Amino acid sequence: MLMVSTAVSAGLFMTQSNETGIVSSWLATADTGSISKPTDIRRVADEGTDGTGLDGLARDIRALQQTPAKTERLVQAGSIVPFQLSQMEQDEAADAGAAETQAEPAPAQVDETALRYFAAQGDTARLAAEIARLRQLYPNWTPPADPLAVPQNVDRQLEGMWALYAQGRYAQVRKAIAERQAAEPAWEPPADLLERLDIAEARSRLVNASQLKQYQTVIDLGATNPLLLNCSEVDVLWRVAEAFANTDRAQRAVDAYRYILTTCTDPAERLATLQKAAAALPYDRVQPLLALAKQTESGAGEFDSIRDDLARRFVAQANEDPSLAVAPDDVDRLKASARGDGPASDALLLAWYYLRRDDADEAAVWFRRARERDDTADASQGLALTLLQQGKPAEAEAVLYPWREASEDATATYLAATANFLAIDPPATIDEAILTRMAQAVIAERYAPSAQQFGWYARAFDQPQTAVQWFETALEWAPEDEPSAYGLALTRLQLNDRAGFAKLQQQWAAQSPRIADLATTPADGRPSRPATAIRPAEPAARPRGAAVAMQAAPAATAAPVAAAVHSARPASCASRLDPARLSAPAALQRGWCLMDLNRPLEAAESFDAALSSGNRNIREDAAYGQSLAYLRVGLTDRAAVAATQAPMSSTRARGLQASILADRAVQAFQSDRYREALLYLDQRAQVQQEPVDLLVLRAYSYMNLSRPHDALRLFEAAATTGNRDARRGLADAKAAVGLN
């Protein structure tokens, strides 16, 4: 195969010897037989695809001096229309070129000096290239059967100029011409030599501009030198296409690549053309070019050898753009490779592809396969994110622990796993060694969400002193974290620490209604009704925009998975201002900042301003944030309306729906509407598994509806988790059914 990136024009005569292969695509005729006699140079050029014919051409030329010239003439190849840089349609350009060809009379004289020179030198590549060039310029011209029969040129100085040109020493050629014109004012250099110098120098300038990424210069040079834009200069066409792609003219780039695939015949060039197009153009622009594939003699597609690589490229592009729909054939190709002997990276590409499309089950399959082939930080982090989305934080923690320090993103994902692991309802019994390593990681990173969850975990297992330490630690790292303050207040009441509780309540009463309401709680710190707010009403904390990032994907995409990830301290947003004056991204950031400051109503206004954005991700985050803000202040109906303001991922939608239904159940219970509370709980159970606190709420609803046997069954199940309200309710239910 030719190294087509170094190919040079059949009509522009650079020094590389691979021109012969390119010429074959221009001069192919119906006669493809082997060379029968050494005298027909035209036939050798026409059969340039046969390497044995060209290799013997030098011997054939030398034999011409002793062998009579063959005089038969072959059918001439038609004129090749170069690629049009203008906006003219290609078929119109082809028609125009054909008309000009038909109207052009046979030239009175064709300069065959170079043809004779290359034949005399035994330069088979340039001889074939010169024949191709002259055929392009003069479609009615017939190559001589014996180039050496052209009258000998006795001009030694001109011979020297041709020799310099053949070596690519164009500046020296210009100098030799100038020196001779100065010495011989009447002498004129051949027009053919000057034209070829102009084109060769233009090509050098175009290549240089391309390498310097001066793309407009590349396009301008191509437009002013149309002889460069044909199949003998595929490298130039590639550079022009690249220039179009990098100047936001994708369709013109497609036109250039299509010209090659519909006009040029060299297999290596065509294959490389498609590879370059796939690298330079978006997915949807490449698909029409793939359709131009020809069949090989074996019946296979000519691009089959690179289709797996193209599938990898396309799926990688889709990982960067979740809206991109990759053809099932490309996905299936990658699956076949991942199942077979393909590299682990194939499975990894598929895993991220499915995770970006909220298909956690399929993503888990491919992440696991990738880890079986090569257990890397990337594969482990991806699997951990998938497990978090599947509600399996314990497994996520175990998978990512060995890689927790591989990168900032891996650390953030691991910490999110610890927070979610600790927040499981009912609380899981975690091995002491795992608790210890989780605690060490949380302390090392000063990660407040997990510190808060350690506090709730300690409370669930009746370790109030430990809970106080964790809640205080969380507040030290994130002083505005209201859920930690609420947990600390509850625990101080439980420990009968009246002084500590009073001080904390004074600090937070203005910011947290629920901490202020604890003043009516009995002295032992136990609510008179089941405590439905042991956990925050919303996710443990809002997602932090850059906390968890996926491969080749924006971090915000992974944020809903790691519901416990949030910024330790918000940016300054204490001053009041009209959010309508802010840009949508700034309003969104301010909304989250205000949520961290526990100013949800102001946050809702900022999120409302961010909803005006045309960016889908910003609108989704704004609608999600506004729903959480209204939930925090108990405005459940407004939260439900806010959730409809923008399409959301399935994970967020389910989470919000569950929170809204839980709030409505609590409100109905507090208003003594127990049947309505049960209805909301039933609806919520269809969305998410019912946690212990809501299970206790359901049991108390049954008690208030005079259904103690139903309540007894639920209290017994909840009491096994250590829930205080469940144990107290169990005693009441047993008394009601006469079991005491």
C-alpha cells in the first residue's frame, strides 16, 4: 500500500516515487493485461496498478533505442473534473468541465520536454506522472509510444533546470532561470516549467499553512490553484477538507471527502479518507460517506477493516454527547469485540455509553466485564457510580475503596458511596473494619455529608455520644449544614443536655423552623408522635457540580447518582439582589448557595430565574433545585409544580416524586387525615422502597383507624431495626390487641 499522505501530484511533479500508484487511478483503461512488449509506454502508464510493469519500465526505456516503436493507440481516458472550492454543485461543475473538454480543439503543440527528460533518466514514476498530467491538461493528447523518440534537447542549461526541479529544489530553479535571463535577455523559459514551478510552490505554501493551522489560507490557496484539487493530490484535498471542518464549514468538508470517495480509486487513499473524515466531522456527517463504500472482490465492504475502530470513535463521541444516537450496528460491533478478544477499553466505552443514558443495569454488565479484563480506576469508578444509581452503596464502597485516591473524581465518588451507605434505611449492620476505613477517609477529606450520616447512623444504633461527635464535626466542616444542626439538637435533647440544646436552638431558630419547634418536645427528647424527620426531607445534600465526573463527560451528568455530594461551603451569596439580573448559570449557582445557607424561599426565586435558560442541563438543575427548596419549607404543591418545569433524569424524577408523596403523607397524618396518609404512602411505595420512619407512620395511621392488628405487624418489623418510635408503638399495639 502507498503511504498516501506523502503522495504528490501526477501533474505537479514532486520528487516522491509513489506517484505511480496515484496515476493508476487516473489512467486506468479497459485493458488490464500484462505488458507484452517493452515499447508501449502508454500501456505501462495505464497499467500502473501492476507493480511489475512499472518496475521493468526502466529496462524497457533502454531497450527502446534498439526496438522499433509500437504505433498502436489506446482509447483515451476522459477528463477528470477537479474538486470545486466554490459553492457550485459538483454535477454542474462536471457538466461544465465536460462541455469545455468537448469544445477544446486538439493542441497544436504539447510541450513534451519533461516527458523525454524523465524517460531518458529512467524515472518511471515521473514518466507515468507526466503522462497523467498532460492527459489532464490536454484530454485529446495521445502519449507517444516512444518518449525517447522526441527530438533531443541539446540545451544543457535547461537540462540542469529540469534536474533541479526533479530534486524539488525550486528556489534554485528560479535562481537559474533569473541568471540565464540576465545573461541571455532573449531567452524565455518553457511555459510548462514555469507553470509547474508555480503549482509546486503553491502546494508547499498550502502544506505549510495547514501544518501551522492557518486554515483560511489553506482554503484560499486551494481556490487559486484548482490543479491541486484532484485525485493525484489527495493529500491536498485532505488538508482542504480539514480546513473547512475547522472553520465551521462542515458541509464543504463533506463535499471534499465525498469528491475523493466518488472520484478517486486508490484503495489506501479511500480508506484513509474515511478515517480522516471520522476524525474531523461529527457523527451524522460521516454516515453518508460510509454509504459510499464499494464492495471488494470477495464481496466484503472496502471499509470493513476499520469499522470496529469507527464504532469505537462513534460511541466515544456519544459518551461526550448523550443526545447522540449511535446506529445499533455500531453498538453491536463494539459489543461483539468486547465479548470476544477486544481490549477492555471496548467494554468500558459501552459501559459509559449506557450509564450516560440512564441504563444502569446494562452499564453494570460492561463495567464488570471491563474490570475482569483490566481492573482500573476508571472501570472501578464507573461501576461504583452505576451501583450508586442501582441503590447498592455498600458494593460501590467496596469496589472503589482500593482506587479512592486515584483521582479527585474517584475520591469524590468514594465519599458519595460512604454517605449513601450510611444513609440506608433501615440502617445496615456494617463491619467494624469497613466503618473504620470509611471514617478515616471522611476525616482525611473533611467531608461533611458523610460526617452527618455517621451521626444519624450512630443514633440509629443508640450511640448518642458518638452521634454528637459526628454532628459537631460535620458542623465544623460545614457550619451552614442545617441537617447536621438538627441531628445535633435532637441528640442533645436525648442526652438531656439542656444547656447545649438551648445554645444550639438560639443559633438556629431563625434559620430552621424544625429546630425552633423542638422547644415543644418533651424533656426526654422523644417526640409525642413518630419522628418522620430523622433524616432530612430532601436528599442528604445537593449534588456538587464537579464532584463526580464520568469518562469524557461533564461532571453534572453523574451528580444525580451521588446524591450525598455537595460543596462544603457555598460561595458568597449573603447579600440580597434581584436574581432576574443574573445570567442563568449565575442564578443557578446562587440558588444552590442559598440552599446551603438554608434560605430556601430566596433559593426558589434564583432557581426560577435560571429556568429561563435555553440550556437543557441548566433548566433541569433549576427545576430540581426549586422543587427541593419548596419541599424544605413544606410547600409540597409548589414543589410538585416546579418538578414539571423541565424534563429530568429518571433518578431525579423518582426521588422528587418520593419526597413529595412522603411530605403529603406527613401533612395528612398531622391533620388527622389518616386514610389520605395511607393513600400517599401506597403511592410512594410504588416509586421507592418504604424507609423505617414512613413504615412507622403507616403503622400509627392504622392505629388511629382502629386497625391495631395491621399496626402490630408493621411495628414488629420496624422495631427490629432499633427504632424507638417503633418499639413504643409496638407496646401500644400489643396493648390494643390484648397481648400485654
